[in-house]
Amino acid sequence: MRNIYISLRFKVIVLLFILIASLALIINESSTALIHEKTREIFQQRLDLLRESIKSYWESEKNLLLNNAMLYAESEKLTNYSSYGLYNLLQKEVERLIAKTGFHDLKITLSNGMTVSSNQSLITRGQPLDMRDTRQNLSLVEVQNHEDGLYLAAEVPLHKLGEFIGRLTLRRKLDDSRMKRTARNLQAETAVAVKETITASSLAESYRQELAKEHLLNSVRKEDVFNIRFGNATWSVGRVNIAKTADGEQVTIYLAISQEKMLSLVEDARTRNLSVTGWVLVIALIISVVFSEKVLLSRIRELRDGANIIAGGDLSFQITSVHGDELGNLARSFNRMAASLKLNRDHLQHYVEHIEKLANYIQNILGSLKTCVITWNIAGHIETANQAALHEFSDLFPTLEGLSLKQFLTKLPKNSRKEIIKGWRTVREPGDRQFEIEINPGSNAGRKVLQGGFSLLLDNERNPYGLILTLSNITQRKIIEQQLYHADKLSSIGQLAASVAHEIKNPLASIKTLGQLLQEETQPEDSRREYIDVIVSEVNRLNMVVEQLLKYAKPEDSSFREIVFSEIIKPVMSLVHHESERHRVVLQADYLPDLKVFVDSEKLKQVFLNLIFNGIQAMSNGGQISIRAHKQSESPWVTIEVQDTGAGMSPETVARVFEPFFTTRQRGTGLGLAIVKKIIDLHGGKIEVSSEPGKGTCFTIYLPQKQEG
Amino acid sequence: MFKSGKGKKQRNHGMNLMILLLISLVVISFPKSILGASDGSVGLLSRIDFAPALLEMISHELERTTGRHFSLIFQPVEASGSINFSDSLPLMLVEKGIPEIMIPEGLEKTDLSISLVWVLAAGKDVTQVLGSQTLTLDKFAALLAELRQNDPQRFPWFEPLLSKNTMRNFCLLYGEKSQKTSTRRHRAAMFHQQPHAAAMLYRAIESELLNPLSVEADLGLAMEVFAAGDADFVSYWLPQSYLNNAALRPAELAGVSFMPFPLSGNRTLLPKLTLNLWKSKEQKIVSSISADAQAEINDSVVELDFLSETAWINSLYPANYDALIVGDL
């Protein structure tokens, strides 16, 4: 799988971000939990405090009411109006005093029984007050439970110049609006209950009913603090028995705090924490970006750039800004590494140069060697091959390096393969086993004979890690040996033939003379004349054979010079033109006009004359003789082919075709091709014959560019 | 003539704009008169301690007289006769008798004046009882006693006896202490038989006919008591024109009857205080009512004069008031 590139800066930032985010979240959660706990604690404390506060609040309400009543009682207008029977004015004044005060009503009951009330338009006349009742002069605050609601009433005496004139009653109705006001002041929902009834509440109606049920239940349970479900929210409720009514009924106040507020506080705290966390994260992100850049990445980048410079080859580079931390240590190590690399490279360069020189020297040696040197690895593949090897095998393999043994052997003749394999297998045996192989490069190059052998390639520990095959081209030596053999053979034959020829030459001369005398002495019509003619012609033929034999055996002088091939072949073709036409043989020549050969031109003409005449004689019904001459650029040979479309020769005939006196014709000396071979050998060349019965014969002559030897 | 639909709407809209423009022009030209705003302020220079209700009546009367709406600014006259001026006003109602030296410079007296008469006001219920009867002193006393009997918790008569002018007027009508002295016989007599005002009032208080609070009451309180219905009778300053023309009276006085205080021997005296209108030369004030429309009084009038009344207040009021308080008759 392909590696995905992720920037280190990104990793550092992400890591730092994750760390700080985790920390912030943990702190957030911890603090939120703590806040929750504290909030709950405070909540409980608040509830307890509220329960205490309501008592004070109640007292303050009572005191406020009482004080106001007393204040009103001190009103000169009230007292005057009360004292002097100005009841209508008193009514107006009472109404005026009570207007927009929040009090429910203000009532003045005069000692004469007249009652003026702010919420009654009529002035009523009741029983006079009992002046004997000492309570008439008392001030009091009481809770009054009437049908229309619960009231907090303050009663004070009314005096005019020290004389009791009546009582003033100021009432505040403990209704829903009052409860709501109380709720606002206390920051808690309130409800007041008397007996089994919730008389007033700041709660919504549905909640009120729930509380009413709870009130009924709680009258049995007597819990002062409990939870109650209002809708979907849970409320904490505190209960306080605050007072008793004038009739002795218990007045209970309920204080309810929604836990939602507490939860919302917690949520607010959480949100604030999260907000702070968010800001912390943002700042942390900025710091991590700056930190990663300044402290980490820029220096890592410096190291990277330094590594790139060193990779580019400049080992003299050194990191200059080195700090006292791990990256600084890394930088120092980097510098040491660079210095060490430079030193090693310098050494290496020196060794490399030395090795290169050595390699070049060895390469030059190997390249200069005429001997083929081929190294094989232990797996059987060619590791190296010197120039001589490449040259010798160039016709078979474009390159030798990498070839397996099998591939190498494939293009070799069977016997050569056997020799190679045998040599490979017996390489470890003691002794220097040499073998010869033949390679036949192709139609344009001559057969080669290479002689060589395998050697083990040993390492420093004398362990074999390959083989060396050395081959020397002994083709010329083989040719020369053959030539010498032939020459020797021919020389022997020639010497024999020459002595025989010389011995019979004289008798033949005598025979010929006598024959010619008999011809002169006999008439043409003589029956014996035919026999004498035959004797003379045969003697002539024998003389020709003797001449040829003597010619064959006679070492002749040669005159080699470089000549254009056309100067040799054209005269030849002119000479044989008449003969070829007579036998209906087409002569065709194919050669480059500037092809040059280094030959004895007369002898070579002789060669072509012999070959062409042989070809003509082989095609009794006509045919074609092609003469092709060319030279390959890399080859030292000039190749000349003389091909006919005659009857061809059998393999047995081919094997003996160059033997002296070997002939398949009735007439002929059997020395023509032997003379041809002798001439070719004389040139240091080679002649080969290939023939197939019915398909014709091809003589291939290889002439060296320059005379060897 | 008029195009229907959109054209008519556009025309109506244009007319409304024109009307609005006209109104604006009128408002700009006569802002105070159209919008009910004051045409200016008129100073009120008098020794009377005017109650808000009385000031209201004077203001209405002034508007009726001049055809212009003014706001009244009361300039109190100290007992010593000194006047405190807060602002110089182009128009002033000046009590008759106030020396011109006390009147701000630049003002000149006009022919316009507002007269206030000091009368006895009877509540609606009593008015119904009285019907068209003339209230004599005896009848007054009897009526008071009857009213008291009907409702012992209530005093049928109330007076602003703290007001020096009220005391003066009572003394004018019923005599003053210095002039007459009550005797033992008088002490036993009913209030209306007392020889002088202080004795009468004291006796009335004693008889629980006159609300004792009257001793500490000012004009404003008295008018409030009467308006509240806590008294059936009270003395009342009334613009003269309201006396015989109930239509001119404010709505809260509907059903109330006003009459001269009953005197012995079936006499009637009507104390009258005249407030003359003084103006600056730039002011153009004309009467909006004809001379024939001026109220006529058939009763004998006692023209109250600032100087003489002030002199009495300064000299004789304390004794009469003390006599009222302590009962030193």
C-alpha cells in the first residue's frame, strides 16, 4: 500500500490539540461536575436560607403593615375627619391613602360604631366600640382567613389628642399578585396555604394544583423539604409554618425553586467553560502552530535541507545553528555524520580511483588479450566477457554478459557442447584440461576453432564463486596444419607424381614420335591408321596429364598484389564465354566494383577457370553459374562463391573432391580442384564446397585481406 | 364632476390635507385659544386665601368676561400688606382697595372686574328641603338642629374659621366682639341669638351644629368638606354672576343653592369683593359680555375694601378668634 504523506507539523498540531483538548475537556467536565455539586449544595443552602428568610420576610411584612397602619393612624386628616364626623371626607381620604399602595383596604372603625372603609363606598354604622375592652388600645397584626382570601391585617388604635376615637385596620391581601411579588423578592415561587387549601400562589394554575395535592399529602408526612414535579421539571420545595390565623388555623408558606434554574446555571457554567475551553483550544492551536514552526519544524527543515545538500554531494555542509536540546544533539550528530561521510567519501574516492585504475588496467589487459576470457558465476550465467570473447562470438551472440550456460551452448555444435560441459564438470579435477570447440558463426564468416579450458574463480578465502573460461582462436593454426598436412600429402603425392611423370615423360615422347612416324607411313585408309591415331592422341593426353602433374608438383612462385576483383573475373568470364554459350550456361557475376583482393591474379584466374569449367561440364543441359564476391565489414575475409545449378555431388564425392587425381568423369586428370585448393592454400585462404545432388554445387572461397604468415 | 373610485379617494385625501393645513394655520395663529392653552397668565392680588375651586371659578369667570383663557397666578398679600411678586405680569386682578403703589408699574386699570360675593352655600339635600323658601336666621338654626338630630354623628355646618377673611365677614354680618358683649343670658341662648359672630360660632360649635374642626379649617378644607357632603352648610366665595345664574356654575355645584347669610330681622347683607383687572398698555382686553349681562344683586352689598379689611384683620381679628377658641364671649 502506498504510504500517505502527512506533515509533521500537522501531526504535532493534532497531537498538541488532542492533548490540550482532552485536558481542557477533562478540566471542563471536572469543573462542571464540581460546579454541579457546588450548585446543588448552594441550591440546598439557598432553599434552607429561603426557609429562614421567609420568616424574616414575613416579619418584615407584618412590621411594614403595622408601621403603615400606625402612620396612617397618625394622619391628622384621618384623625380630624374621624373625630369631627367628616365621614365622607374620611372615606375619600382613606381611599386616597390606600390608592396605589398595594394594600387591600384601610378601614377605620370609630368608637361610635361608624366604619369607613376604602373598599366600601358606603359608610356603615355599627355598634359602638366597647371602650372597656383594653385591647382597643392594642396594636396587632394577624392573619385573617376570609372567604375571599387570606389577609394580613394590622390593627392600631386611633387617637385624637390622646383620646381613643377608634381603630384603624390596614389589610394586605395575600393573593396571587402578592405571592408573585414575594416570589420576585425571594427569587422563589411562593404559595400560602391554610388548612387544605392553597389560598394564593405565584405558581401557574397547573403547578398550583400539584402543590395542593402535595400539601394534602404533606400534612401527613410533615416533610419540610421535598421535591415535586411540575410539568417536565423538578422543583425543590421548602415548607414553613409561618403563622396561625385569627381562628387558629395554620398558615403554611411553600417556597419552590426550580431545579431547572440550578441545571441551567450548571449548563451556563458548562457553556462558559466550553467557551473558555474553545478559546483555550484556539490559543493552544496558535501556540502549537508557532511552537511547531519555531522550535521544531524549522530546525527539522534545516536538517532536511542539510540532508538534501549532502545528498546532492556537498559533504562539507554543516548545520550552524545548534541548540542545547535533542534537536541540537541531532544537529551535532548530523554534522559529525557529514564530516565522517566526507572523510569516508574522500577515502572511498581514493580507493575507487585506485580500483578504477586497476579495473582499467585489468580491462585493458583483458581487452588486449587475444585470448577469450569469459567469467561465469556460480549460477551458470556469464558475468563478464572480454573484447576477444565478444569478437569471437559476435556472430552468434550480440552480447555474452548474462547468458546462461544453456543459452551459450545452444548455438554451438554438438561436439563443442560436449567439450564445454565436460570441461565445466571437470573443472575441479586436478590438471589443466584443454579442449577444442568449433563455432560456425554463419554464412559470412568462416568456421572457427577455439581451444581453451575452465578455471575456478576463487575469492579471498579460496572459495569458488565462479568459473573462468579461456579460449584461444586456433583456427589459422588448424588451417595451416591442415594445409601442411595436405601440402605434405600433396607434396608427397606431388613428388611421386613428379618422379613418375618425369619417368614416363621420356617414354611418352618416344611413343609419341614413333606414333607420329607411323601416321606418316600409313595411309589414312589404312585400318591400322585408327589405332595409330588413338595411340598418338592418348600419348598427347598422357603428356598433358604429365604436364599437369608436373605443374601441380612444381613449386611455383607467387606474386601477390592488391587488385580489384573485377580485373580478375572479367577476363575469366570472357574466356569461358564461348564455352558457356555452347553449353547453354548463363554466367552471372555479383560483386562490388571497388572490391579489392590481395592475390596472385594469374593463379586466381586459374582457380576461377577451373571452377567455371567444372560447373559448365556439370550442366550438360544448360544452367546457370553465379559468381558472387563480397566482404563483410568486420570480417578479414573476402568471400567468393561460385555456384552452379548442376547435378550436384554426393557427400562421398564432396569429401574427396579436392583429392588429387579424384575425378568422377571419364576424361580429366582429377587434378583441377586439387590445383584450385593448392592455389587457395597458397593465398592463405580456404575453400569449402557444399553440394546436394540435383540442386547444384557451391564453392566458397575465403581469401584473407592480407597474406598471413 | 367627481371621478369614482381612485379619483374620489385622492380628492378626499386632498381635502383632508387642506383641512389639516387650515387647522395648523389657525393653531399657529391662535394656538392658545384653539387648543385650550392659556393666553397668558394673570396675576391675582388679594388678601383672600383662594382655594383651588375658587380659583377655578375666577378663571372661568375671567374667561367669560374677556373671552380669553388665562391661567391665574396667585400673588399672596401678607398680613402686613406687603406683596411678594414672583414675576411681572401684563395682567393682574387686583382686589379693590389695594393701593396703586402696591400694584406693579406699567399696569393700568381696565373697566373689567370680577366680583366675588360671600354667601352661604346649602347642600343638595338641604336645598331640596328648603325648596324656594327664604332662609331666615331662625329657620337656619332650626334646620341645623334638625339635621343634627337626624344624624348625631354629623355636624351640619362647617366654616373655614381659620381664614381671617371668613372671620371678618362673620363679624361684618353678625357683629364683632369688641362691639358687643355677650351676657349670661346670651350664654344660655342659642347660637343665632348670640350678640356677635364669635359668640355665635362658639355657641354653634358647642351646640354641635358647627363642626368644631371649623376652627382649624381653611377655605380649602371647608370647600372640600362641603363638596364631600360632610356638611350641609358652608360659607362660600362665589363669583357674583353665579349667584343668580346656576348655569354659570361648575358642574360640581349642581343642586347647591347659594344665599346670603341669614341675619336677624330678616336682613340680608352680602359681602362683596371686587377684583379689578389691570393690564399693561400692550394688552388689548375688551369685555366679551355686555353691561346688561352683568349680574344684578338684589340684596344689600357690603363692598369689601382691602385697606379697611386689612386694618380690621390686623387689629381686631385676634381678639375675635381667641374668643371663638376659648369661648371668652
